[in-house]
Amino acid sequence: MKDRYGRVIDYLRVSVTDRCNLRCIYCMPEEGIPYIEHSAILRLEEIQKLVELIHQALNLRKIRVTGGEPLVRRGVVSLVKAISPLAETVMTTNGVLLSEFASDLRAAGLSRVNISLDSLKDDVIRKVTRRDVTLSSIERAIESAMRSGLTPVKVNCVVLKGVNTGELADMVGWAEDIGVTMRFIEHMPMTGSACSYVPGNDILKEISVDFGEVRKTATVGTADIYTTPSGIEFGLIAPVAGGMCASCTRLRLTAEGELLPCLAGGVSLDLRDMLRSGAEDLEMVKAVHELVARKPHHGACGGVSMWRIGG
Ligand code: SAM
Ligand code: SF4
């Protein structure tokens, strides 16, 4: 279905939990997230039912399973198995538990994974995640994803001034060496996050110092693809500086069953309430159509929490 600005809304991001085994400084407060009643979180069968309804409404092209950390949700593999026949199903994960699940996820129909990694230095990774995560543990997760066929693997790095600036070019080289694609994400000033933003142009400048001037060669979804003079590709996602709203085809379903047409907040639809109060399927499909019709042209980032809406 097209929204009123002509964008085809066919990509659903599903947050399967608000819990996480890390506490990234740009995403969650150190003490963790506010307590949410277990009963407020959708059961797996409810997530499945809502994804099916949204698919019925929009004929989804892609479903991204995210979180919090999706792999801490018990039963996530069976959820993937249930929804992957509907549309290409992918996952964003911090990688900590991925080696344990990669082959089961592949067998369940997951196509590929994006793995978050913000530095090549163990002390910086620990500082950012506030947990004992190391580069070698994430490299093992990447290897297991590649071995299981969850490819191409993309590695997401949130760029933080004075934290991982200075090693962005090294990350591009590292990714090329191990056969994954680096994607740099501008830090968005969300609730619970206290970090310094680096504009996309500065990210490109830093990489160009080592590799020579990079040039934009494509746009894939909300990511601009840049290529170094030696032919290495990497992605830049610039929600703050860039105009990615124009190509946004997404809806987001939170772990509590709220459907959001925009990361920046605004209008939303409480599908959990509709489902639990016995709404007819057609009524819910109609409500999804109405929400898509109200998707804002663009949004100003801030005021919402990434762990809640899944990035
Ligand atoms: N836990 C998983 C992970 O970290 O990959 C999935 C959920 S996480 C919220 C999804 C993505 O959002 C991650 O790539 C993370 O780096 C990104 N993210 C979180 N907070 C952010 C922020 N304030 N600005 C930009 N990206 C952010
Ligand atoms: Fe957890 Fe992902 Fe947020 Fe980090 S970015 S705290 S791994 S949900």
C-alpha cells in the first residue's frame, strides 16, 4: 500500500522484546529499562497473529526481527519459523548469543543478520556496551552467521564522537578483510542515551583520509552506499543529517503491540488492545490501512527509546 506521499509501505520491523543483555550507552540507561508487566508484552502467538494481519493489509516485502535483543526472547526461533514464509525475514542482533542460534535460525527461514559492533578495541566495546563483550566474541558470531548462510552479514556501528571516531577507516578495512559490509549510523538523540553526535559528512571525511575520497554509488533503503577508490563499499545511515524519511517504507511493531508509522513517534495504533478485545481481522486490517495513510512525511528524532522500538 502507498502512503499519501507515494511511499510503498511494505517493511515491518518487529520488536520481540524490550529486554537486552547489554546496556549500550546510546540506547539504554545503565540500570536497565523501566519494568513492564509481563502481561503487557505480546505473547509469541500474538506477535505471529499481528504480523499475519499486517501482511494481509500491506503485502509485506521484508520483516526485521529486532528488540531489545531479539535472541534473549525465548521461542524466537519458532516465531521466525512461523513468519518467515510471509516475507523475507531478517534480524538485527548484538551478536552475543548468535553462535548458539545461527544454524537454527537459518533452518527456521531467517535470510540474514545485521550485527551491531561499535569498535575494534575491546576496551571501547566494553565501555559502549557496559558489558564484557570482546571483538573476538563478535567475530565468532559473524563466523557462525556466515557458516550458517545468514548472508550477506552487515555490521552496524553507531558513530560516537571521542569514543570510536579515529577508527572508522580501520573498521572499513576490517570488514573488507572478513567479508562483511560496514554500515555507519549517525547517533540519534533518543531517550536514555547520552552521547555525542557526529554528522554523516564528518564520518565520510574521516574514512576518506585513509582511503582517498569516497563517493556515493547507490542508495539501498535508508542507507547510502559509498565506495572507496579501491572499490570497498560501506553504508551510511544518516537519520539526523540526511533526508532518509523520503525513502522510508517502514512500520514498527513494539513488543507491547503498538504499531508506529514513524521512528520519531507521533501517531500509533494499539493492536494489542484490539486483538485482546476480540476485534475482527478485517477491522484490524482497516485500522492498519488508516495508520499507513497517516504516516508522517518526516519526523524529528528524539523522545522515543531505541530498545522499545528496535532501531
Ligand atoms: N539489540 C540489537 C542490536 O543492538 O543490534 C537490536 C536492537 S537495537 C535497538 C537496533 C539498532 O539500533 C542497533 O544497530 C543499534 O546500534 C541502533 N541504535 C540504538 N540506539 C541508537 C541511537 N541512539 N542512535 C542510532 N542508532 C541506535
Ligand atoms: Fe541492547 Fe541493542 Fe540497545 Fe545495545 S543497541 S542496549 S544491544 S537493544
